[in-house]
Amino acid sequence: MTESAFSLHDVSYRYRDSTAIDRLTLDIGIGERIALLGANGSGKSTLLRLLDALYFPTSGTLCALGETLTEAAFQDPRFASRFRRRVGYVFQDADVQLFSPTVFDELAFGPLQLEWPRDMIRAKVGEMLEAMAISHLARRPPHRLSGGEKKRVALASVLITEPDILLLDEPTTGLDPQSQSQVIDLLASWRGGHRTVITATHDLDIVEDIADGCIVLETGHLAAQGTPRAVLGDLALLQRTRLIHSHRHTHADGTVHRHLHLHRHEHGAEAPPPEPVPPKSVYGK
């Protein structure tokens, strides 16, 4: 049997006064690129934190790479170190992630914890600074950077250790168009590779570039799971889960016209794609 990157069975997570993840069961294979979709409050960020073992399920079972994630398991330093070597998480808010005196130190922190040789660390930091187009920021303190610069540094600080699994929470938010394109190109380059990438995003326009599969959450439940084409082609699903909305226009004669807005860029007069295969949906529609 092929090992799963993550396997969740009946997983729930409750905050003090609300349920963020509710009896979620799903399986994510090694090497899959998954787009995690859902409106604000759907549970995307909470799910990513569960997958990164920052939170632990209130109930149910969550396994990563064949091992069950529990608070007790992380009391073993060997288990914790093994997991942290293999799983990397980029927060939506880069300020939560950045704390070192300089950008160079920020990128070097993870390799230092993994006890890489000093010469190797210097070389790898230099390569990553160049790859992410942030070499000019190397001696700058992270807290003095712009929002987009912070996001690139946060991403670089995780990528440098080459984790097997990468969890990304809105990685293109706050980036200028050129930086967005660089991040999208990077995610797209991992197609068919060994790295598992799970990206939470509101930007439907990038989904087909960065993912081979989609998971749609709605108030902590699994609303649907399928290919990008199938999910993005199901307008009823997207509207029901508040991933798209309708605009109203009142014309001079008083008539009201409504049309759906997909939060995506239009691509001119291209022919429409073939009718997609419907995604697996818990609604049974």
C-alpha cells in the first residue's frame, strides 16, 4: 500500500466556542499538489495547522507519513525532529514567522537547527537568496521589510531545508505581480515530483497551475474533492461555498441583470473548456 502524506479519519477541532473542523475524513497521497479552497471561516488555516501539528485534533485520528500525530508523540525529541525535518509550513502572516536579526540569519536558522555544516549553510542561503530574488535584502532586518518582501523571506526560510511536505497558507497574498508570478512558477515546477504541496488560496485563477487536486471546505466540512477543472467548472458548488458571488446591475430601463463573478482573470475569447467531470461532493448533487 502506498504511504499517504496525510490520512484523516473523523477529525474534529474545536476552539473554545466554535467547531473549526468537523468530522473530516480524507487522504492525501505523497507527491500530490492540493489546492485547499474555501471562504473565510471555512477551516482552511485550522486544517493546515493540524497538518503541521501546531494543533492536535479534539477527536478523530490524524496520521502524517504513516505516524499518528498526538501531543504525546511530540514529547519524544526524535519524533518531533523527524517530523519537522519533513514538513514545512509558511504562515499567511509572515510577521508570525520571522524573528531573526537579519534575512540571512532567518534563512540560516532552519539549517542550523538541523546541524548542517557551516560552509553548506552559507552556500545554501546564498542560493536561496538568489532564487527568491532577495539577495539585496540579506543584511536587512525582517521587520523593516515590506509585506511582499516578508512573504518571500518566509517562503525562502522554509524552502531552504527542502521539506518533503510543504504547507502554504495564501502564499501569493500581499505580493506584487512579479513576485506572485515567481511563486506560482515555483509551485508549478513541482508537478509530478516527490514533494507534497498543500496550498490554501482564495485565488481561483492560479489553481490549475499550482494543483492537481482540490479540496473544498465549508464551515469545517468537506464540501467537495476533485480535479481543478471539475471543481472550478461546478459553478453551483463555488457559489454555495462562497468562492464566487453574483453582481447586480440596474439598467436605465430599470431592469436588473445578475451574473456570477468567479474572482478569476478572464482569458479573452478562448473557447470554453470541455465539460468537466463533476467533483466528488458530499451534497450528492
